[in-house]
Amino acid sequence: MSRKIAVVTGASRGIGRGIADSLHNAGYEVVRVATSSGTVCDISSADDRKHLLDEVIAKHGRVDLLVNNAGVAPKERLDILQTTEESFRRVLGINLEGTFFMCQLFANQMIKQAQAGHSPGRIINVSSISSYTSSVNRGEYCVSKAGVSMVTQLFADRLAEYGIGVFEIRPGIILTDMVETVKEKYEKLIADGLTPTRRIGQPQDIADAVLAIQTGGFDFATGQVFNLDGGFHIRRL
């Protein structure tokens, strides 16, 4: 039996690398997409996205799983009263527009596969607790991740008739390069009760959720949001 094909964006480090490694260990042929290594693709570029899909199909013939993990933070954290249009366009162009059109492109390929009698594919979008948590010094990031949440709902709705499951993983504070510089600050907040589970998250926590979703056990729950945040999302007094 041939190996299933997974495409993981932002796979050169952090959460994306953890996801790609875990899928590889689970038996997938993994296309590791990044801007600096592996299969090079800037997901904010229509030409790059199309070239990526063409390359995957030419080499593997199909795609079984798309994990939209690629994303960026603002180069400079600015209060929303000073945020620049350039920063806004850059962050939304990658995090939101790139994710939307990656979903669109790969969804159409998965529909063709389903109509040809192959097993339906799955799409997983990695968002953030910033999709509903205000950070006024990086508003463009919050807006982009809130948009990813709606992208997931839209494609889950549209693709359900083809049996293609679409899911959102919403990480909390995960130890990646983005968090490393403020690790002590977050560890203190967590120790003081910011999250019920009093530890910082690891990329493997996110990878484990991807592994669970890819089994098909959640297909009847298409559109589901998986909060991987140590319980941050729980409203409590």
C-alpha cells in the first residue's frame, strides 16, 4: 500500500516541524513547505501556491492531508493606534489570504480525487488563541488569526458534501522561536494561574492533535475547533 501524502506549511521549525516529523513517523510521505528550506513556497504568492500543488501532484499523484501552519508575527509590535498599513498587509497576506487560497487550491484537488473514487482528503488550519484574545500591540496578527477561524468554518461547510473534513487547531502558548524570547514571562503567568494546566505547551502537543485528526475519527465533527492551550479557553472565576 502506498504511503499517504501530507503537505505541511511552515515546516522548517517549531510547530510545523513537529507536525511534519510526527506525520513522517506515522507513515506519511511529507512535503515540508517553507520559505527557506525543504519545498520552497511563499504561500502569499499565487504563483508559488500553484507551483507547489503542481509539484506535489507531479511527484505523488495526490494529496491526502493539508496542514496550513505557516504564519508570521508583525516585524515590530505596534499599538493599534500606530500600526502601519505595510505591516497589516504583510501579516494578513500570509496568515489569512495565503491560508484561504491554499485551502481553495488544495480543496479543488481533493474534490477531483474524491470524484475519482479515492478516499477524501482532510485540511487542518493552525490558528491561535489570538483569534479571540485581544493583543493591542499586534492587532494585525489577531485579525489574521480570527480570519483563519472563519476560513475553517467556510471550507468545512463547503466541502462536507465531498466528505472532506476541515478542522482548526488553536494553539495557546507554545514554546517556539516566537515565544523563546519571552519564555520567563509566560512561565510566570502560567505558574500564577493563567492556564489551568500549569506548563508551557510544546510543538508535540499540536502534532499529537494532528495525528488524532488524520485518523478520520473526527470526520463527523468537521469544522471542529481543537483548543490546544492548557485550558486557557475555559472561562473561570
